[in-house]
Amino acid sequence: MKKKDLEKYIKNIGNPNEYSDSKYLVYVELYKADKKLKKIISEHCKVIKELEFGYLCEANLQAIPEITRSLSLKNHAV
């Protein structure tokens, strides 16, 4: 097998252990979008756009599990 230099393809764009304030574009898919769900999500991130089945948000990595947790505590599937 030919040895390949893969270093040029590997980029560090963040890792799960990152606790910086870097923002990522996140799509939260739900059964339907409504004001109650938007309020729950808005507690953890900035909602950019409401879509038919969810929200497009700008969030840091540590906010993503918090969004999921908050929605599940109110009995909403993500």
C-alpha cells in the first residue's frame, strides 16, 4: 500500500472538549416549530431562522447538549 501524506487534509476546526466562545451553525429539528419551543432554544443560543420543522441557530459547542436537555425536560423530542 502506498504511503500517503494526509496531514494536508487534516484541519483542526474544533473538538468536543472546546470551551471557547466560537459559534457554529446548528440545525435543531423538531416535530414542529412554535413560540414555546423557540423560547426554550433561545435561552441557550441565538435563533437565526425558523424553518418548517425546526430552527437554524448560532451556538457554541457546550450549548448544544443544553438545548437538547432543556427540550427533553419539557417532553419534546429532538
